[in-house]
Amino acid sequence: MKVDEIFKVYKENIMSTYTKVPLIFVKGKGSRLWDIHGKLYLDFFPGWGVGSLGHCHPKVMQGVRDQISKLIFVPNNYYHPFQAKLARELIYLSFPGKVFFANSGAEANEAAIKLARKFGQGRYEIITFQNAFHGRTLAALAATGQGKYQNGFEPMPEGFKQVKFNDLEAVRQAVTDKTVAIMLELIQGEGGINIANRDFVLGLRKICDEKKLLLIVDEVQTGIGRTAKMFCYQNYGIIPDVMTLAKALGGGLPIGVMIAKKELGDVLTPGMHASTFGGGPVICRAALGVLKAMQKEKILSNCQNMANYLLEKLTSLKNNYPVIKEIRGMGLMLGVELNIEGKSIVQAALEHGLLINCTHDKVLRLMPALNVTKKEIDQAVNILNRVFSSALQ
Ligand code: PLP
């Protein structure tokens, strides 16, 4: 298909639910992406958090290739060895418990919400936080609690209460005898890279223990090494009752996972929840490829080293450009908060061949692949330097 034809088909045949950038990508390798004209881009926001190993990692491709040549699909009323292997691996890396496989972050969160309600036996309220993002399906949207995503889709499923992030007293006051869980992102990604304070998280754990509530952490964006620990909760010294994962775990293929601690492992019984495609053999091979690469290529330590390096470079940019208000984040999940709207900066970076994102209007979001190199960071920061110097003339 020619370029104009592709755009035309999109306009006429695909629902316009996304604000689209007029770029057509056809090839990717690591932190690099090529468009249909052969132009090369440096991708510092690969796949909205999906590309933790960059594009087309060999270990992912190898597993997928091998699996599709043998058996593409097995429904969940049968067994297959790679679902077992992936579940065992995820439990080994996190906490003793059981896994449910789905296909996306929103689905993993839906599963967590259903599990909490079933566990609650009549208690059904879930406390979530202002500026949270948990997905677009109806219950996940109700948990998200932001008008801009909900408008037009009311009534929302009931039973969700949003309180101020990092405000333990607000949480305490929101708990009633109907409360069953507290659900949060430890770093709010879509909400502007807001980091949960340590005391806040320890306090939530304590409230959950005292009131017999489930602590559900949504690690859809922070999980699988993004913060230089396999899971972000490991930075806080707590263990959640339920964790959800998606994005980076599939290495580019769709996956969603809910992990519930051992005592909750049998709350959902046959027929209560399901997903036709969840945890199919191909995606399990891809995810096992991701986990293997993380270990063999020492991805977590590269993430920490490169995070320190990028932070240092961004801090010197901040010293040169007062328009940069604050730099915050953990590992390679970094937000650069500006005094101005970030849209034009993202556009100018793109014109210079660098892909980044802006969230919450004024926060540039950088989430490069965890195997990014110093050289790639230098290139990206040079581009940002050029962009800021010409934008602010
Ligand atoms: N939870 C968090 C923290 C997210 O960042 C996202 C997506 O950005 C989701 C859930 C929804 O994931 P998905 O788009 O795979 O449904």
C-alpha cells in the first residue's frame, strides 16, 4: 500500500479513537525505529511502556518463531508446558501465590477487581487515587476515576472512591465497613509521573493489614524492570496482596497477568472468570524470552546505570533551561515537568528524530528501553538540547 492510501484507509475504515501522529513505522531494532520512507528514529518511549527490551528482541523472536512452528493456540481447558513455565517464573520473581492470565492491563485489573469483590463477600468498595489510570474497560475506568476518560460513558460501575494520592489520612477516612481493597500505581504514569512516598505505601500496607483489605498494586507500567527492580513494589519493602502486569512482559505481544498471594489463590473457582486467549503458548514463549533476556543481559543493572546517567544529563539540561521545573521518576521511568505545555517540545523532538511522550499536559515522559546505551542517551539529550534552545529563542 502507498502512503496516501494507508492514511485514506485509516480515515475511512478505522475508528478514530486515537490522536494519531502521521508516521508509518515498518521496522524496529532495539531503540531504533524506521518509518516507511526509511527515516530512522530514536525511540525513547517504545510502545508506551511495552518496549522494555526495545523493538524485536532476539530472545522474544526466537521463542515466538519456535512456538508458531509447533502449535499456535491451546484453549485454557487444556494444559501446555509454557504457561506452566511462565507462571512458575513469575511467582519465583514476585511472591508465593497464583497467576491468572489475560491479554492487557485493563483486563488484568478487571480480574483483580473481580477477585477483590469475590474475596469481600459483600464488601465491594475499592479505594483508588486521584490522577490514577487503570485502563479503559468499564470497571477499570471507574477505578481510574478521571472525568476526562469517563465523560459520556456514565453510569460508571459503582464501588470506587478516589482519594488524594500520598495522603494517608484521606485513605483512613475513606475506609468504611464496605471497603475491600486499596488499588494504586506506585508511580502514576498517565497521571504525570507521581511517585508514591515510602511512608504512604508502608501506611497503606498497615491499613490493609488492620482492616483486612487487599492491597492491589497496578504494575502494568512500572513492572518488569522499569524502576531497576523487577517490580516497583520491591523498592518499598512491602509485598502486595495482588499485583497486575501487562505491557513490557510480552515483549511486544499482548499479555495481562494478575498475581494474587497464596491465601487468595483459590478465591476464583472454575467458571468464575476466563479469557479465551489469556496465556496462550505464543505469548508465553515471548514473555519467557523477555524474562530470560532480563537475566542473561543484566538488564536491571543496566537500567540503574543508565537511569543515573540520563538523570545526570537531564539535570544539566534543567540548569540551562529554566522552563524545566522538575525532573522526577525512578529507574528509567522519568518525567520532566515543564512550565509550558509539552506538546510542541514532543513535536520538535520528533522532527529531529527522537520519539518521546508528554503526559498530563506539561510532563515530558521518557521511558527508553532498559537496554539503552550511553551513546543513545547522549544522542537523545543532544536532540532535547537543540529542541529547547530553538523553542525558547
Ligand atoms: N494500568 C496502568 C498503570 C497503565 O499505564 C495502563 C495503560 O497505559 C493500563 C493499566 C491499561 O493497560 P492496557 O492499555 O493494556 O489495557
